[in-house]
Amino acid sequence: MPNNSTKILFLSTLISGMLISLCANSWMGAWMGLEINLLSFIPLLSSNKNMFSTEASLKYFLIQAIASSTLLFLILLKTNIQEMFYLTKLSNWNNLMSLPLMMKIAASPFYWWLPSVMEGLSWMNCFILLSIQKIAPLMLISYMLTDNYFIQLIIISSAFIGAVGGLNQISLRKILSFSSINHIGWMLTTMIMGTNLWLMYFTIYTINIISIISMTTMINLSYISQTFNSMNNQKIVKFTLFIAMLSLGGLPPFLGFFPKWIVIQFMTQNSMIFTSTALIMSSLLTLYYYMRMMYTTLMITNSEITWTISIYPKYKYSKMVMFSLSILLLGMLSCTLMLWMY
């Protein structure tokens, strides 16, 4: 919880802007909610203590302002061309209006800004950027999305760019940002199904992000090399961090595999064979760099001095660690039981 009254104010207006977009019954109302959300997030990003956060907030503001102005231009253009603003599933307007919203969530053609912005943020701001800031644009995209070659191209390119982009990264923030781009491809696929399946996918994705960011905040991690010799006296924290990463990648025993399992089942029923193959291959690539990080940290470069273990005090976040571990390990079982009972 932020200990500053200004941060609490901007955080509350950020959430209210998101809720305005979700509850709006017109596109102008949705645009207004997006603007309130954006202008509330910028003061949370900028900090006098860190020049990288100021640079990141400026980049984020420019990108989001371009996307918002483009969305407003398209809204006004369509209301001028047509007498009433209505959505048709067969129109190319839907694809055109989805583009600025794709830029807001860093989907495939507009992904370049997310890794550089993430690199300059604190972990709390990274969590807001990866989860809360995506809810309103994703909901607006879900109103318009239909299955066509344009959307399929965005899905496949998002999945592969997110998978390939994280292979040569050493920063955990950039790895999470490319993983987010990969998951955008999966979420767009769930929207094609015509159900609220993407809400379930996004919820489980957010749970994984909360687990990873809480662990990295505890240990104060920013780069892969820092995991080699950190918290050797508390191996359970390392295991929880890497289990959360494997869950984010979609390894079967963990919670993150459940939404991908459901999506693959829906896609095979709808004969989307090529798209499902591309998404599964991209998930294997993301699992590769998570597994490479875990294998190196726990087996190859792990070094510790045994006589210093007794100096460390008892770990104070053990309840949070055990809660995250139980959710990640038992979440798949509970979700499968609920699905079976339903």
C-alpha cells in the first residue's frame, strides 16, 4: 500500500478511470475513462530519485497520447460518416479501431515501447502496467474482435515476438514484458471464441504476475545474474519465484497451464489448427528461457558459504511465500475440479 497521500489519490483515480471505461455506454465515455486512467498513471511513474523512471514516464505518455488521439479521431470519423455509431461484425472499422487499443496494450506491431518503459520502472509500477492498465483496452477490444486474417496475423506475430524477444535478455523486467506480449496473443485468441474466456485467462495471468513481482521485490532482484547468489539461506523463496515463472510459461502441473489447456481445447474444436500450433510453439520458447534461468541458478552457478547461514534472521515474508506456492501448485487441481463439477 502506498504511504503517500498523493499516490493514494492518483491510484484511486487510476482505478476509477478504468471503471469508467468498463461501464461506459458510448465510445466517447470509454475514451474519457482511458484518458483519466492515463493521466493518473503518469504521476505514479515519475520520480525525482530515479532519472530512468522520468524517461520511462515520458515514453509511456507519448505512446499512450498517440494511441488515445488516434482512437478519438476514428470515433469522430465514424460518427460523421454514419448517422448512428453502431458496431457491425462484418465491417473493417472494427479492425481499424482496434489498432490504437492494440498500441495501448503493446500487441504485436506496436510492442517496441513496452520493454524500454518497463526497464525504468519500480516493481510496483511494473505490476500496474502489466495488469491494471490492460483491463480497459482489452475489454474494449473484446467488443469489436472478430475472426479474420488480420487478427490472426496479430495473434501469431505477438506470440512469436514475445517468445523470441525474451531469449537474449538478462533483465527480469524485459523478460516479463516480452512474456506479456506473448500472453497478449493468447488473450486475443480467447476473445475470438465469443465468450468471457479471456477474463479467466487474464485473472490467472495476474495471479502469476503478483507471485513473481512479490518475490522479486522481497529479494530486490532486477537481473538474472543476481539470482545466482541471492537468498541461498532461503531456498524456498527461489523455488517459489521459479515455479511462478514456469507457471507463467504454462508448464502443466502449475496454475498457468489451466487457461492454456482450455484455450487449446476451444481452438481444436473450432478447427484453428495453424494458430494453435503457432501458440504452442511460442509457449515452448518462453518455457525454454524460464527453464534455462532456473537450471543455471539452482544447479550450475549456485554458490553458498555454509558458515554464514546462521547469521541471517528468520525470513519475515514466509507466509506470503507459502501462500504463493500453494496457489501455484494447487490452483491447477482446484480449477480442474471446479470445471469437472460444472
